[in-house]
Amino acid sequence: QVQLVDSGGGLVQAGDSLRLSCAASGRTTSGYTMGWFRQAPGKEREFVSAIKWNGGNTRYAGSVRGRFTISRDNAKITAYLQMNSLKPEDTAVYYCAADLHAQEISTLSWRYDYWGQGTQVTVSS
């Protein structure tokens, strides 16, 4: 079992920044992927970004590339999503997720085995 605790959401204005954190514990492995997804009201959950724990390869959705940066702290087994230049359309519940088995970073939510509880990000215009 793997436990994920995500945090760092809040209410900000357009153009502001937030940093989300996802702390992992339990039976993590060196080859897993940590990802962030988001879900806005009435919309499907969508991929935001992900990072391979071993090697640090990253992937971003086109809508956030250049504004969001994903990183990891190996010692803390924590992933971060630095979100800059936030826009109202970034408003959603953000979930971190862990894919323990894939060789490549997946953008498909069903590929991820474990999920955090979600943290709300609200960006006002």
C-alpha cells in the first residue's frame, strides 16, 4: 500500500503562484511515477504533470507547460507542483497520484494506482 497526502491549495488571484505538495509513504519503489491531475466542476479529470522518481523525467499538459514545474525531493519522498501565472481556468481540485508499474510516464488516470485526497485550487479573475 502507498499513502499519498496532497496539500497546498488555496484561493488566489489571477497571476499569483501556489505550490502543491504530495507526500508519499508506504511501499514506494524507485521506479514509480508521481503525477498531478485536476478536475474542475462538470469536467473530466485531466492530466497536469508527472515525474519519474528514478531519473526525473517530466511531462506536462500543453495548457500548463511553461507555467507549472514539477519536482521531487527524494529524501522526503515528496513531489511538488509549482504553479505560476495562475489563470481562472486553472481552478479545480488537484489530485496527486502514483503509478508504481509503468516504464513511461502516462497521462491516463486509470494507469495510476494510488491517489491523494485532493486539494482545491481557486483562481479568481
